[in-house]
Amino acid sequence: MTKPRGRRPGHADTRAAILRSALELFSEFGYDKVSLRAVARAADVDPALIHHYFESKADLFSRSVLDVEINAERALQEILDGPVEHLGERAAASFLATWQAPGARERFIAMFRAAVNDNGPRRVLVEFLSREIFVKVVQRLGLPDPATRASLAVAALLGIVMARDILAMPSLTSLKDAEVIAGLGRVLQQHLVEP
């Protein structure tokens, strides 16, 4: 029996292959530098199949990269449960645990790379972290100016990710998780809780 010629037809595993290839490419090159044709080549499928499964490049990006299970309400409770004096550390620990979940790191790196170049992913990422987590933390604590506090907290998280995981600054990549949580926790505590 001879192997069929040409690109793989649309079977059940085709969508998964497209998603895997898109995640790898977005993670390595960022949003702007990845084309749908490049994803099709990497997945070894006809480019028309990309349009069969996904409406656009943005749709493919959101389904391949942002498809990380983040339970915002559970994260919010983890951050709020406990003494307010340690809220920043709990927020840092929650973020780090989400970051280290299987498959999450690659997805987040792709999001951050895309956020540097494109307003859409930047807006989605910042809005999610700000609105669904940090604004609610500040509101539940009854503190003033939740939007500004949340933006500062998001900036701190994005800064540590950029410096540690994208720029790979040696002094940060060598830190143990407990050291990251302690340092980032102090910054988050200041932004979210302190006057």
C-alpha cells in the first residue's frame, strides 16, 4: 500500500497538530513573526485546514497560547486566605505555581513575546491579570485606587517574567522559588496592600 501524497487531510489529530505547532512557533518567535502558512508547514497540513479550524491568526493564537487553565476565582481565594501581612507572598506563590504548571511556561512566554509586539495579546493578558485577580483583591480589602494598584502588581509580574524567563538574567534565573516568592512578594505587598 502506498502512502498518500501531499499534505495531511483533516483528521481528528490535525487540529491538535496545528495547535502544537502554533504554540511552538508563537513561543519561539512571538505573534508578529508567525504566519498561518508557517504554522501549516510546521504541522504538515494544507493551509486551508488552518482556516477550517480557526477564524484567524488571532483565533489560533488565543486557542493555542492562551489555552491554559487558570481558575481566577480559586487564585483570588488563595491570595486572600490568610493574614493580610503575607498577601503579597501568597500572590507571588500563586502566580509562580500557575507559571510552573505543565505546559504553562511555554504558553506564557508566547503571550509575553506577543505582548511586546501586539496590542491584542497585551490587552488580553493585562486585562485578565488586572481585572480578574488584582483589582478584585484590592476591592475585597477595601483599599483605595484598585485599578492603579492592580496595574502596578501586573507590571511587577511582567517585569520578573521578562527579566527571568525571556532575557534570562543570570542573577534571576539562579534564584530558588522561595527567593522569587519572597522578593516578588514584598513588591506585590507594597502595591496591593500598603498605603
